Amino acid sequence: METLEQIKARIEAALPSAKIDIVANECPAGERSLLVDAANGFLIAKFLRDDAQLKLDYCSNVTGVDWPDKELTEKTRVKQVVDGVEKEVEEVNKTIRPGYLEVVYHLYSMALKHGPVVLRLRTENRADQTHLPSLTPLWRGAEFQEREVYDLYGVIFDGHPDLRRILMWDEFVGFPMRRDYIAPDDFEYEPTPHDEVLVEAKKHYPVEPKAEVKV
Amino acid sequence: MIDEGLKSELQKQGVYVTSLQELYNWGRANSVWPLTFGLACCAIEMMAASMSRFDLARFGAEVFRPSPRQADLMIVAGTVTKKMAPLVVRLYNQMPEPKYVIAMGACAISGGPFKQGYNVLKGIDRYLPVDVAIPGCPPRPEALIHAIMTLQEKIRNQDLTGPNRPRHLNAEVDGEYPVPAYGEHDLEPPKNPEVWQPPIMTRK
């Protein structure tokens, strides 16, 4: 199979408006992925499926990832004159990277027996602009998995034929796999609490009357 | 009540004496019909228990019925999710009296390894009266057989009169339990306070 750089170059030649990044991966496997913009996501995926050299006809896996707002700290060394002496002082710049939701597709080719090509799409933010193009019209197998990502993360897939909750019940409100989801407080009986459960269970402990101090 | 010594002496002479209660409960205990009903991996052990190697038929409990109308034992075999819990309670309500519940495995007892999940019920005893609980993850088929023998012991010793008589002999009690509704984050109500109250624990 071609390298990701070659694939990227060929997509950009076919679709000039496409914005593609290659996301590095620091883990030992080093599986890199293509980060594509949501607006061209569907056309890029269609290109990957229909291209004669790639023929990525099989979408094996759809994953949702929640990236909350992250505080980035950047340390820079600046030379300053303090009390007439020149000193190196560390300056810390803090910036907040806004959060987003990400959907990862693993694509393989059954016809040419190669893969995977990892495709990532990111939403604008985590609150109101959580739309992404659905790839179910291209790979029918993505239907239930996109429903699951919608159910648990709240990504709205435009063009999905039947976007309903699949694991949680229909009356459920919220998206339980998001990092900031607060589960219902039902820790009234925890025989062996520890860590976070202990903190939650302590709210239900009866208030013990304090021993009277005799003076 | 007949004296046990006299009873055994009479048996040696070929005379069998019993009470109606013993005879009635003997028949009931040896013909428990479980509901064909599995929720997770514990159900695999339940299937194994009913097949030839472990042979639940030796205890008269091999007739698994696929309809709650024909069953009198519910083996809650596996994780009860919050989405499934109302259906489990409804199935129980559809079973005729007398009916019994075995909570099989850590999940059915307490939620097990998924206890802190957002979608798992922390034990079916929050909605249904559990007669026998089997620990294990999953319990071995022998453990299920032991649970059925424990249940048979319970049925055999049940008084047919008095306050603890079986529900089908007590016109004042109906065997229906309220089915919880789906709420925005949890089931409504999250537990049936008539069946389950959090045990009071002394903490240090």
C-alpha cells in the first residue's frame, strides 16, 4: 500500500479544497492517521473507497473520542534585567485548547488485502456544533456503530438513514461516555467502597453524633 | 405432628405416614420449572447445568419453559442493565404463583464488576424478592445446582398456613411488583422501597 503522504497527495490532487493533516502517533505501533476536514469528509471517504489503487471497501471499526478543553502550558526562557543584572527568567504561557469530539474510522481493503487506513473527523466543538457527515451511505456496516457514537458521545451524523439511540433507552438525556457526564447518585449501599466510590458513598453515610466533650 | 421416632419405626414396618403439607411441598419442590431466560455469560453456565454433564434433570428442574406463563422459577442469569430491568420485572409479573427468583452471579446480586457503570442495575433485589443468591463470576453449574437444592429445601419447609405461607395461598397478597419506568438518567423509581432498603452499616 502507498504511504499516507502519497495518499494525502493524491486526495489533494483529486479534491483541491480538501484539508488533510497526518496525525502522528507516539505509541510503539506508530499507527498514523489522516485527519480530514468535516466539510469534505464524505467526498474524501468516497475517494478512498472508489480509488482503483486503494479500494478501501471495508470499514471495520468506528470509534468516538471525547477531547475536553485542555490547558496547554508553554514555558519560554526570556532574558530580563532584574536589579541591573541580566537573568534568565522562565515565563509560562497558558492557553486553552477548546475541546471537540472525534470519530475514527478504520478502513481496510478486502479486494487488495491491505489496510488499515485510519480516518479521523473532528467536530467544531462539544456543545452545539457536533455535526459530522455520515459514512453509512458508503459503508453500510458503519450504521450501528455510528448510532452508538451518537448515543454515547452525541455526534450528529448528517445523512445517516436511522439515527436513534442504540444502547441507552430513548428517554435518556445526555451522553454518558463524555468525560464530563455525571452519573446518577446511587451510592447509598457500597459494602466495599474505595477511591472515587468512597468519596461518593460518604455523602450517604449517616451523620454521627459528635461525642460530647466534658469540661 | 407425628413423632419422628414413631414415623421411622412405622417406615421399617412398611407403613409410610406423612402430613398433607409435606406431601404437597414434596411435589412442589421436585417439579420446579425455570424460565428460559439469560442475560449474560451466567446464562452459559445455566445452559451447561441443564445439559448432560451436570444434568439438572436429577433435581426435577430441567423443564425450561420459553414462556413466563408456564414457569415458576426465574433464574436471573447475568448483568441486569437499566434498559433491561423493567422487562425483567414485567416477566416476573407474568409468571403464575407460586414463583421464585434465583439471582445468579455477582451482577444479578449487586451489579458485579459493572456496579459503578452508568447503565447497570446494582442488583435485581432492588425490584424483586430474591429467594436464593449465588455468588460467582460466573458461578459453576454445581453452584446453580446447589442453589436449586437450597430453593427446594426452602419450598419443602414452607408452612402452608400462617403469615409465611406461599403467596398463592394468601389471597391478600398479589404477586405483582411495580415496573420501573425509564427516566432521564436512571430508572424511576431507582429502587422499590417495599422490597429493598439499603442495609444500615456501621462505619468506623
